[in-house]
Amino acid sequence: MRSLAHWASASLHPALITLGSAPKRLLFERSCRRRRLRIVLSPVNTLWGLSTPCAQLNSPHAAEGCISEDCSRRAVLFINFPKETALLLFFDPETEFPVLLAPMAGVTDLAFREICRAMGADFSYTEMVSAKGLYYGSDRTASLLAASPAERPYGVQLFGAEPEIVAAMAKRLCDEAHEGLALIDLNMGCPARKITGNGEGSALMRDLPRAARIIQAAAKASSLPITVKFRKGYDAEHINAVAFARMAEESGAQMVTVHGRTREQMYSGRADWDIIAEVKQALSIPVIGNGDVFSGADALALRAYTGCNGVMVARGAEGNPFIFREIKAALRGEPYSPPAAAERIDAALVHARRLVACRGNRAVIEMRKHVAWYLSGMRGASALRAQVNRIDSLAELEAMLTQYKGSLDS
Ligand SMILES: Cc1cc2nc3c(=O)[nH]c(=O)nc-3n(C[C@H](O)[C@H](O)[C@H](O)COP(=O)(O)O)c2cc1C
């Protein structure tokens, strides 16, 4: 994985990597040079979307690549790599440290992910998507795959217990060549009873042979990197993150994320960072640390304590997408000023408008919890929360938030 979490993947359908602005492109060129890859940039505005290579990427394994720029002047890279070099790590683990927005079902909707990316999150995932739901054609499940151009590259997170179905859906996602899709993450940590009851999510931490079959099958079927997210263990008597992580690496996972709590703990207690450090020690693939990052200082501490290759933030971003700005400032050693109340309200408004544009007015109900989080700690927040919980149209929500914002000046 790389800072900007840019991956190129082996595929008959070339992977599309948006490198963004000129500085990012320079980073990419530097990274290629370090790996002794020779790249030649094509002229501006040419060859966008063409499969004909316009630049050669020379490495012991490389086939050919194509770099171009689209009309928005964002550098774009097409690469065709043989399968065995599926993962091209664009980030320099010595100097770069990616900050990822965690997948959170019911929370990390597309609108929220866009805001977090704008605040500096390097990578984001869809909410977890049922492989079985996709397989049986559920529209609701398929709708979770929607991603925004603002969050490229990004990952889809799948959950499932049947190796064949998970593999088939991983393959389908690759075949569909979703623009910006950089990896497929397998959820093996979800603690919810309705998930574990089907042998999915964290139930797989009690069934390593099945988990291995799922990862192997997905890695074989997918032309994109397969990554796995799991927990410290199932319960206090079954703490097996290190064995599980080794199994994941041996089965073909190209990165893991470890949440330092057991399934039994759900989200309570403190996350165990020692187990993240142990997993990091045991693996040679990148390890992302997750659990209890609620500030820039926490992110620095998690990195220092575990040596992890990146941090993932979940609850710390609820109502506070600014946390990515804070973490990025901390990583650069710069001071951070928290957003004023008005800026938080503006973020809530952008979120609500965008979510309603994506999902229609029913999204206002989903927005209630977000608004409560955005308002938390503000003057009169509890009365406002009660008010928000009665609102069911965007217009009412906008009026309420705008009026409240105005009242802050008085
Ligand atoms: C509401 C909620 C929904 C979540 N949904 C997912 C999910 O869909 N997939 C997943 O891998 N983890 C999910 N998680 C777990 C988080 O990604 C993360 O591992 C966990 O919250 C620990 O990180 P934190 O301490 O930063 O919150 C969810 C967590 C919460 C609170």
C-alpha cells in the first residue's frame, strides 16, 4: 500500500490510477525510479482511456504501462502487469504513512467518505458489502458499491463465508473495472450476531481453514490485491491475531488491518496495541493499525508503539472528518487548530445535501445521527439533537442548522 494508497494491479483490464496533481505525479515518478522502473509521460490530453501503451514501464516483471493526463489535468496511469506483479506499492514506507478511513456500516456513506477524503484521508472503503447479497442480485447490496471520483483510489469491503461466492464476487468487481477501485478487502472482524451467526465476519477467526480458503480463492480470482481486516481474536480465550495474520499472508493477502479488540469486546474497553505490534513483527506485508485513534497524537502514538505501516480511523471520524486534517498536521509536525463550530455545521450541511442527492429524502433519517455527532459539544447540543430527531426533510434540516449557525454569532 502507498501513502496515497495508489496501487496498480495486474489485469487484463488495465488498472486506472489517478495520481492527482503534479506533486503526486512527481512522487510517483520518484517511486518508479526507486524501483528502477522507467516511465515516459505522454503529452497532455492524449491517449486518455486508450489501451495502446504510450509509455513503457521497465522492470524485471513489467509488461507495459500508459501514462496520460485527462482534461482536468490529473495524471492518470494505466498499467498492464502480469498477475504475479499484481501489487505495485507506490508509497515509500520509509517516508510516508497513510491514514485510512475505516469501513463503517451505516456511517461511511459516500458523502461522508468524500468529506473525509477532502480533509486528507488517503484511502477509504465502501461499507461492508455482502458477497452473497451481490451474488443473488440484491439491488440494495449493489448500491453500496457506489463510489465517488473524489475517493480514488478506494477499496470495496466484502464479507462472506463461502469461498466460491466471495471469489466470484471479487472477480466480478475486477471484471467490471470500477474506476479507482484499488483493492478488495475481506471483512473477518465484524462482531454483529446477524453476521457471525452465518459464519461470516469475526466468526472466521474461529475457523482458520475456512478463512484461508476464502482468502486463497479470492486472491486467485481477483486481479486486484486482496486485503483482510480482522480483530485481536474471538474472545479472551481465543486470542489468535498473529496466527490469523500469518495465515492471511500465506493465503495471498497483500495487506492486513488489525483492530486490537476481540469480537467479545465489540467496541468496549481499550484497543490492545501490543497485538498490533506483534502482528507487524510477524508479517512482511503492510500492517495497518486500528483502534482508538481519536486525535493526531493518538495516530503518532499508534505508529510509534506498533511500527504499523498506516493507521485506520473509525469512530474518531464520526462527526469529525477534521480528524484527518489533524492527523496529517501531526504527521508533518505542524500545529493544528480545531474547526470552529460554524465550520462543523457547514460540514454537516454539505454531508446532508450530498447524501440526499445520492439517496433521496429518506437519507435525512440517516443524517440524524451524523448531525448529532457534528453538533456534539456545541452550545445547546442536546436540545438541538432532540429537534433533529423529529426532522424528516432536507429543507427543515437546512433551516435548523442555518438558524443555529446564525445564533452562534450573537
Ligand atoms: C458503526 C460501526 C460500523 C462498523 N462497520 C464496519 C464494517 O462495515 N466493516 C469493518 O471492517 N469494520 C466495521 N467497523 C469497525 C471499524 O472499522 C473499526 O475497526 C473499529 O471501530 C475500531 O476502530 P476505532 O477504535 O477507530 O473506532 C464498524 C464500527 C462501527 C462503530
